[in-house]
Amino acid sequence: METFDVDDTEQDGLLGGRPPRHRRPNNNPTNLAALSRPLRFILAILAFPFHLLRTFFRMLRIPLPQLPGSLSSLTIYYRNPIGPRGDTKLDARGVAERWVRGLEEETGAMRLSRRVVGNEGTSTGVGASSSTISSRKQAAEDGERILSDFFLGSYEEFARTCAKEDDPKLGCVILVSEEHDNVAEFKRSTLVDPTFVQLMHDNDFLVWGGDIRDRDAWSAAQKLQATTYPFVAFIGLQPRRGSSRSATTSPVLTVLSRHQGPCIPSVSAPTSTPTLVRHLNDQLLQRVTPYLVRVRTEAAEKAVLQAQESDRRQRERALRAEQDQAFEESKRRDKARIEKRIQEDKQAQEEARAAAETSARDAADAQRAEQERVQWDVRRMAWRRWGRKGLVPREPRPGNSEPQRGKTVRVGVRMPDGKRGVRFFGEGDSLTAVYAFVDTLLIPEGGDFSSDLDPVSPPDGAAPGEEGLVSTMHRTGKVGESWWGFKLVLSYPRREIEWEAGKRLGEIDGLKAGGQVVVEMVDAMPAGAKGKGKEVAAANADEYDGYDTESD
């Protein structure tokens, strides 16, 4: 028969080390320890071979054979004969994080926060919650296993966080012992169950867990009176026993329920997902949520009152400061009249000197900026002329399909000055080739800019091909639009084609079968490319250029 240990009486010992009141004192601890120590040592030696066999079967993931009752009882004395292990090299946070990472490796699951960060880079602020929900739904659709976000810290820190009166939270404590057969199945079924994880997240539970072989988890097991593993306990703030439920009563952290034992069969086992979810939805949340909402509301109202009191005191201080300032101002007024003329002359001299320095500095900055702009234009023109040979591939024949470049697509280009261009590419050509072709349209015609005089090697000693271009972009700090000085936009519907290294035309919607792009300048137009200006570009923005798009 399924039973729940709903305990509102144990309101002491969760935040401290006080032992439970119902434990019987040991009348003769010295004699009992002296008698049990040799017996435990002998039983540990007898159980050692069976423990090695058990570990070997677990490593190979072979079902453990059932030992005779006498031998099973012997292994109990070997499981932890000297109490919890202590790791002096790791603090409480390090021990908790080590256990959680081991849980991820054993179950093949990932914590919800780690999955969001991995997919989106970061998730902070108000958008973190919606990102987490969408990430969880996507993970469920992909069949990916997800764990709750475990609290990384000591049990005392976890309990204090749950007990904050300004923002109390429900806590879920999970304790396991690797020596129990039911723990492995509990980890692989209950802890990664999407229903349980979603319920913990939706109700803002703080989840903390550990292995009782660790000192902190062992201490938590003693405080929560855990006797069988896996062990799950829910804790939260509740009114003190026997006290009125008034606003003046200070709440205390309370054990709301305990669940310990196997997780199979999945329907009725104490630590199975259906049992825990049913208990939370039907009993615990309905019983404790109203009180927590009331505590949060009272804390919010108290914070508002404190803010109002702080504002009132701030206004009083500001009023006194204004009065003192007016009094001091009246004392300084006569002296200021005498010194006014001297200060005005001195200020006028300082302003004139500052103006002269500012003018000289602005002129120097403008000259330096103009020199940098000229140098950049010269450098970009060198890259344009080299790109005409080194980045723009050979134009394929229309209607043909080359093995390395794929089928031929036609790309039409409308420049801001009304100039138009068209060129054939292979669908396997890179987007850089299209950008480089548009870049060559900005080269003035004739004279020293003839294609016969284009350099044969990349400027700045860069490597040939797209790799050298990308390396130079990163070295100069100008990547994408800041390097090209323009962006490509599909005319209808309007959609920007952002430059990306290594991207192929066949991967771009709107260009994989050919199309027309509009060039929009994002920087000053280089020499020789300035024509009719923005008015012509705006007038021709919706004009058809007469080029048909290939669809085969």
C-alpha cells in the first residue's frame, strides 16, 4: 500500500545540527562502541569479496545476482563502516558539482541551464525563463534527457536559501547511496523524467542532492532521518506548531513530506515519478502554496513600506540640505560680488585657451582621420583589384552544370548609383565570390585601374583565397559589413543576405536558383563609385532590372 510521510512536526534541525527529539539516548555508548567495533571489522573482512564481485557486475552493467540472506546481511556492515567520506580538497560547492556531473554522465542527461547556455550562448534576465521553457520543449521533442537545475552548494546554504522570508522557495532534497540496488534505476527514470523536471521548474523548486558517502549529504540524511535510499524529501517554510497564523509569527523551515524506497513498479513505488507527481499536485502544492504566496505578499508589502519610509527620509534630508545651502549661499553672496570680476576675467582666459587647444586637437584628429580614411581606401582598392582575379571565380556558361560548382545560377546586381551588373555563378560557389564581384563594381573604369594591371598576389602578404581574406578581416577588426562597406539585400521580399565565410550560394534562399540583389552602402562610397547618390538608389529601389531568374 502506498504511503506518504507528511511531516509538519520536524521544524527543528534543518538549519542547524540539533538531533531529532525522539531519538533515545545511548546509556552506555563506550561499552557499545567497544563491543561493536571488532564485530564490524570481522564482518567487513568477510563481505569484502562479495563487494568486489558486486562492483564488477555493476561496471559491466550485468544484473546483480541475488545473494543468500546471510551474505546480504554481511554486506550491510561493509557498506560504510567508518561513516561518511570526507574530501578535504573540495569545498561543499565542489562536492555538489562533482556529484551532479557524475549524475549527468551516468544518465546521459544535461542540466537545463547548461543546455540553454550551450544552445543560446547565454540566458539572463527576463528572457531566461522563456528560453528555458522553449529549450525544455525542444529537448523533449528531440528525445534528449534533461535534469533539474541542482543547487550547487552545501545543504546548509540550500536550506537557508529556501528559508528566505522575502522570497521563500520549496525545496526538494534527493539523497542516494550507491550501495543500494534501486538507486541506478531511480536516477535513470525519476530524475530525468520530463514530467517531474517540468513540475520542479514550473513551481520554482530548489533541488539539492548528494551521495551519503559525502560528509554534507551524510549530515543532511541524519537531519532528515533518511533510512532507505533513494530518499526524496520536500521542505518549505511553514508556521510554527501551536502558534497563531498571524503576520507577526515567524515561519520556520519544515519537512513537508518524505519518500524513500524503490522507484519500481513505476505506478505505486514510493519514489517513482507518478507517485511523486501525484503527491505534489494533489496534496503538497495545494497545502503549502497559499501560505508561501501569503509570505511573499507580506514581504513585498513590507518592502514597499520600507521604500516609502526611505523616500520620506530622503525628502526630509533633501529639504534640510536645501535650507543649509540657501543659508550658506547668503553668506557667500557678498564675497562673490567682489570676486566676480576677477573670476570672469580668469574664466574668459581659460575658455579662450581651451577653445584654441580644442580647435587644434580637432584639426589634428580630422587630419589623422582623413589620412586613415585615405590609407583605408587605398588598401581596400588594392584588395578589390586583387579580388577581381583572386576571389571572383571563372564565369560558367549559362545552362551548364559543372561537377565541382553545380548548376549555373544568374545573379543580377543593382548598385546605389543606378549601375547594374549581372554574372553567372555555380551554386557551389561561395557567398564571398558574390560579395567580391559586387566589390569589383566599385572599381573605377579605365586608366590605372585596368584589370590587366591588377595585382596577382594578395595585399599585406596575406594567404591567397578566402582564407587570407578572412584572416585579414580579423586582423584589422573589420568583419562583414565594416569590411565590404555595403550589404546585399533581396529586393522582394526585402531580406538582407549577411556575409558569412564558407557559405555557398546553394544554401541561401533566394539565390540558390538565381536572383537579383540590391546593394546598400553602409559606409562612405569609394572614389569613382559615387554617382547619382541616394536619390537615384531610392528611385530605382522597386524598378525591375530586366534580368530573368533561372530556375533550372
